[in-house]
Amino acid sequence: MSPLRLAPLAGLLLVLTSCGNEPGAPPQEESGASGEDSSQESPEIRGYEAEPVPEGSGGDTVDDVNGDGFPDLLFLTDYDADHPEPDQMTPRNEFRRLMVVYGSAEGLDPATRTVLPPQVVQNVSVSGRGGPRRTGTADLDGDGFADVPVWTGPGPDLIEGETDGPRSAAVVWGGPTGPDPDAEPTPLPVASDEEWGPSYLAPVAGDFDGDGVADLAVAQESALGTDGSLLRVLYGPFDREGTPAGTARRPLDGWLGGLVPEPVPADGGPTRLLVRWGDDGEQPRNTLLMTGPGDPAAWDEADLRAGALAAFADLDGDGGTDLAIADDGSRNNEPGYETEAPEVDHRVNVYTDPATASPGEPVSGDLPRAEAESAGSSAHGLAACDLDGDGRSELAVGMRGLGVDLVRVADGGIEVDADARLVRRGPENGPLNTDPGTTREARVFSCADFDADGSGELVLEYGPGPEDTSPVRWWVTDGTGDESSFDSAAFTS
């Protein structure tokens, strides 16, 4: 049963678009149809009887793991319905699961879902479209179903990997009914030796040689205790044993903190790769690799401004892919290192033509701020979203203590739409209540066209606790009002 759609009615309270109150629909008092703060949030967990996953025949839709033509919502969560309040000695990732909620002509349907067992997946690929915890996907074997590059954990069955020991880079395969929850992820044959060992980072997907076939980039760390890293490029297509068509490598002079791949351009071509260097709490340095055919060691690179948040999209409407980098507010607390450069501090920097090793100066502007300094205003998320389907994306910026603002590149500058702030909150009491003193504001998660109507939907999520690792409540919005809302807290299968 799908979550009920909502429609705004100017000057009046929300009205339901059909009779009754289906399980996925937020009560009228729970979630507003405008950007204004919701007045009350249901303390109860909403549940949905599981229904069969729609069977797809394959295609080329992004993030469509069951191949039915609709993008799907994939996420990791540490929340477990059977252990909602684990004791302090329980590791945070003890119950970590990968979950899928499937898209449809009516949007995301929480009744059609796939839930993998705990600890099978510990980390997931990063999406180049932004959303710090959005799961990246790619069709790695060319069968028309998006697959999920992951970093595995021991799990109930996957105890010893043959390549990297108990944890390794791996693939969760898509299929006509999505991933098989009973199937082990397929380890990737990423060689380790005396010099290079596994990284905690999941592989990221792109088309790094521009041949129209999905590839993977896998990070490895020095096994000798040095600061160097190694980037292994696994070229597709992959067979179902995880074997790539070819491999190559590029040494990196520094400790690697993350990789963000450019989404595959509509007209094809190589997808660039953003290298986020390791940090000690400060905003990390960023280097953009200009990928292409040939030896990755020969790829050109460009050093960009620092920032912990990044998203690729066409932000200025010229048809090309731009790159936004933003400050998430984290700072090194060691004396003398507590501040960032003025061009980084509380700024978003957009490179509107980063296709060469000399990308030029970015379009730059301030991020939204809280009126009271004590309220805090650091960013918790950045996602690119084409809300009206015109091909030009906005940036959804989630600010702690404020909500989610839409930011646009316009007239050579950065504009914040102050009238479009989205504020959604988790419950103040009940089983999903967060710790005292922890913000209840929903966070930016991702944006996708889940109903395939040509316009993107911006997804916000809320989870209890100070860490953003346990999403349990979701809002699917058109950028101003809610299209649906549902809870994933009760998902166990």
C-alpha cells in the first residue's frame, strides 16, 4: 500500500487527496504541505505489511535495482526494531542493514522493500549527486539492473572473504525483484600485498574511460604506515564472480578520505572523480581527476577549494556538469587550526566549468546562517535536485538548527531562496524520540525522480541520536510541500 499523496491548499489546512488515512500518509497535524515547520509529529511508528516487489525487465534508469523504470531509495541504517535502545557496550554498527524502498508511478512505496541481514554491508558507494549518505549504484554487468558497490562486514554467512580477509570491496547485484537478501555480496578481486591493503571506503562507480560501460574505483591504504594511497580502477563489464574486464592503478600522494564520482553525462564521455583527502577535523582538501582512456597514472588533476560536501549537476543551465563544494562546519580543534580560509568558511563554491586541469575561479556564496550564533548553522547535507524538470538543478543544503534551504546559481552568484526553507522534525516523545539536546530537524538525504514524472523529489530523513546513521522517518517533497511520508523503523524484512 503506497503512502498517500498530499496536496497544498492555499490559506487552509491540508486536505487529503483521497478518503481514509492509509498507513504511509502523515496525519494532517504531522506534516505541513509548505516549507513551514510541522506543528506536531506522530510519536508512533507507522508500519506497512510487506507486498511483493514489482518485477522489472531491465533498463537504464539510475538507481533502479529492480529494472522497472523507477529509481529506488537505498540506504543504510543502524536502527533495529527489535533492539531500539541497545546498551552502551553494543557497537553502533551491530544491527547495520542495507534497505531498499522501491519507486513506482505513485512514488516510493514502503510496502515494497528489500531488507538485507544485519552486518552484511558496512559501507556503501557514494553518489555523485550529493546527499552524504545516499547510496551510489551502477549497472556493472550490463543486464539492465542497477547494482550496489559496497564494503562488506562479517555478516551471518560472509565470515571470511578470499581477497581482503573478513571485510572486502564487494557488489550487491540488482535483479528483476531487486537484490536477493539471501545472497552473499560478491567480493571484488582487489589484490592486497605487502605494500597496499584494504581501505574502509566502498568502491565508487563511474565510466572512467568513457567507453559507455560502468567501472569501479577502489581505494587502498598503505600497509607500511605511510601517508600514500592507491587508486585501483576496475574496468567493466564485470562478470557475476566480480571479475572486471581489466584493471589499472594510480598512486596517490596522501591519505585518502573519500571519493566522489561524477554521474555519467547524458551525452556520454568519461566521468571525473573527486578525491577528498584525509583530514583531522578540518575541511578536507579536494582534487579533481580528469579521467579518460589510457593509464590512470597519466590523468590530469586540478586542486579545488576545501570542503567536506560535494555534488555534481548542471547548476547553471548550460547543459554541462558543474561541481559544488561546501563547508560542513567541521573544524580542527587543535590550537592555531580552528578556523578555515575566508573562501571556505561557511561558503559554497561552484565550479561551473571544471572539465580541464585549470577550472578557474568558482562561483561562490555564503551558506544560510542562524540568526543567533548559539543556534549553530553548520551544514549536514548537500544534494543536487532538479525539482521542476527543466534540466537545471538547485542545491538543497541542510543546516543544523535551521532546516533545508534551496540554493541556486544565478547571475554569476549564489542565491538562497529564503521563502522555500523546509523544516520537518522527528517526534518529541515516543519510541523514535532522540536524546535530549539533540536536534530533531530532518536532514537532507537525496533527490531522485522516484515516480518518473520528469521532476525530482527531495528526500529528507530523521533518525534518533546524535549520529546520522539511523534513519527511521522519511519525507518525500517537491521542494515546498510533502508528497508522502513514511517510517522505516519497523522494517525487518
